[in-house]
Amino acid sequence: MLAYFAAAMVSKIPDQPLEIEIPEEISGLRMTRQRREVYRILQQERNHPTANDVFMRVKDRLPNISLATVYNCLEVLVQHGIIRQVNFERESSRYCPNLSEHGHFHDEATGVIHDVVFKPGITLADVLQLPPGALIQDVEITLRGKIATT
Ligand SMILES: [Zn+2]
């Protein structure tokens, strides 16, 4: 997923690290420098960081940014539907830039949160007995477990 995104969105500058280009405006929201850097971090490392994780990473580029500002940036990005806020029981919120319909698999052994998607052609109605006429507007699927090592 990251590789695909990088290939699609990155402009190549010789002898410089690849950089994801962030538009000036997304979904009607003006992307200030701070919002842009916060969003860039979420796009670059798609491992569902907490606000504090984002804060630690964004300080490389914006040394004077505060944790409160990072929270504000994340909140406004969530409000505009640019990223998703993901909550797991008793844990800090995490943030996900993947807007396609997906759920999460929480590996409790490592703490890693993986995106999980429906197999092609499968919809919720194929696996769940829904009330007649139910129109699904939002899906939140969280699976917990661990990944067996062989
Ligand atoms: Zn996700």
C-alpha cells in the first residue's frame, strides 16, 4: 500500500529523499504548514500512530510545534474526513489515512495495528444477517488477536 502510494504521489528529486506532495487544499480545508506536516507523517508511516507518536515525529521538521497544535491539526483533519480517528478500548486514539472501507486487526502481542479489507466481491450482507432494509453508513470493525509465527 505504501509502495503504491509512493509511486503515485511522489515527485522525484534527484539525490533527495522521496517526499510526498501534499496539495494546498484538501476537501475544502486549507493545508497550513502544520497540517501538511502532520498529514505527511500519517501518509508516510501507515502504522496508526497516536497523537503523541505524531508529535514526536513531526518535531524533526517543525521543532517548535506543540502537542496541543498536533491535536488541533489531527482534529480538523478528522472533521474534514481527510483522515480517520480509530479508537481501541482503553487506549489513546490512533489516526489512519486510509479512507477506503476497512477494519483493523490489533496484534496484541506486538501492538501493531493492521488494516484489513473485505475480500474482492464480498460485502457485509454476505457475512452478516442484517435487519431488512438496513443501509450501512459507517463500518467499524476491530479484530484482536495475534499473528502466529511458524
Ligand atoms: Zn486503518
